[in-house]
Amino acid sequence: MSQGNDLNLPPLNPADLSFDHETPSVARSGPVPVKTAEDLEQVFDVPVTVSAVLGSSRIAVGDLLQIVPGAVLELDRRVGEAIDIFVNERLVARGEVVVVEDRLGVTMTEIIKADR
């Protein structure tokens, strides 16, 4: 900057700045707004697929075609082991199978943080 171009700027107080996580190089002044469930209201009706994977098994196609209702298929998990919970084919949690009022359900025991 050349001499003689003095700008009258207010002093910079780092405590007054917060950084926009979307664009880290941009700072904005003022408090960070608190997010609530109401802020997500516009996505409440978006359908997602939730899957609880009890285990898996590898079998030949011929054996698969012979499976009938009531058949027992051996899985790679043991009783009491955590099951994987997926949302839209992405692992989001681990949990345990529970029975509630004669219905099978899943209780989440661990939330998996997304890698960014």
C-alpha cells in the first residue's frame, strides 16, 4: 500500500469474529446463531432408507434358491454383538436388537461420526 492512503478503520477485536464453516476464509461479526430442530423442518418429510444389518452370510446361488420360509441361515455375528445401522447405505450407528411389546427393534448404542 502506498503512503498517504490512511484508512480510518475501527480496531479489530478477535472476540467479535466468528468464522463461517462453509467458507473458512470468510469471517463475519456477531454471535453464531444457535441451530434448533425447527431449522431442519424443511427436510422432515424427505424419505430415507434405514437398515439394521444383523449379519451377513456367503452362500452359493444354488443354496440360495433352496431357501424356504422357516429356514435358518447362519450369519457372521453372534448373539449380543453390536449390529450396524445404515441410513441411505451409509453407516451412522451401531446398536443392539431389542424386543418391545412383542416387536423387534433396535436401540442405538454408538453414533458413528462422519469423515469429512
